[in-house]
Amino acid sequence: MVIVKGIIESSFIDYPGKISLVVFTAGCNFHCHYCHNPELVNPEPPFMAEDKVFKLIDNKKEWIDGVVITGGEPTLHQDLPLFIKKIKERGLLVKLDTNGSNPEMIKELTDSKIVDYLAMDVKAPLEKYESVTQIKVKTEDLKKSIQLIKESGIDYEFRTTILPSLLNEKDLVKIGYLLEGSKLLVLQSFRNEVTLDESYNTQPSYLKPEMEHFVRVLKPYFKKVISR
């Protein structure tokens, strides 16, 4: 069973170019300082029953193009493929957000072609991953996931949340090398309203001119780079 903590019934920003319903799965194996969904990292009840989730999807399916499955980390849930298949049976597109820590699940999903869009968060250069995620990370798994996504034939993006205290320009160039040749990198500006580590509530974000500079620096490594 996929454990669902919450839903946004209509979103115009979570699936590029589409209107989507967003499903938030419970639980995450990363503990990033700046996470803006701390209630999903170590979630507590109540959770949403699966039949209620699909009832909401059925009620909205005439008004949406697809469903975004995000978290938390959706690939922690073993029944994720079955959950996605039930969405696909309703004639809807599926976008999956992942941190890339479970390449076996990503391979199962890409091999079966049951997802239509993949978005993987690349948190940092590999040598900095543990300082950002606050856990022991298998970097080989991350590299496998990156390669699987790039070679899947499925539409995708990589994205990186950046803030001055954790990532600098040299770090971003290293990410460029790691992902070189990829279709799209999205640089996400850090939001400090709600964070897993409360000390980050007062941390500054990069300013718009700095974000634009980083986009220019990274363009040689990707087919497209944007900031959000």
C-alpha cells in the first residue's frame, strides 16, 4: 500500500504544461535541512485511505491532465507501481518526483513505461550529499538513477534547490559535470518559510541576479537550464 499524507486537488505548476492533482506520499529517507515539507519526513497519522485518494482522482479526472506523485519519497513504497497503474487505467498522465535513492524502483517504472514524466532532485555534488541530506548516502545508487532516467526515453528533468550556506558556484559546476548532456536542469530558489531544520527559517536565498548568473554558468552542460 502507498501511504498518502495529503493531496492538492488542482495544480498548474507541478507538472510542466499540465493541470494536475498532486499526491504527497508519507516518509522520506533523506533529512535535508531546508526541506519545506517537514511533516512528510517523519509523518504521523492521520493518513488518507487509498479508496479516498482514488475517489478524489475520479472526481477530478475530467478537469486534470495527470497526477503528480511526490513526497516524501514515493519510491520507498513497494506498491508504487500498482498505485501508478491504477492511475493510468483512468486515462491520466503520471509524473513522479524522486530523490533517486532507489534505482531498482526507478528501473521497474521506466522499463514498464508507466510513468510519463520523471523529476529527480539532485541535492549536491556527490561528495556533499551527506552534509545536505544528513544521512549516509549510496552515491552509486544516485548515479544509477541518473543514468536510468537519461536513457529511459521518458520526459524528465533534474532539479537542484540552492542556498548560499550549502551550495556555491563551484558546487553547481560539479553538478553540471555529473549531469552533463541532460535535457533539463531546474534551479530552485530556497524558500525559508517552513523548513525541517528550524534554524534554516532565517537563512537567506540567492537573489534573482545570482540565480540568473548560475543559469548562464550551467547552460554549457545541459540542453536547457531554467530557474524557478
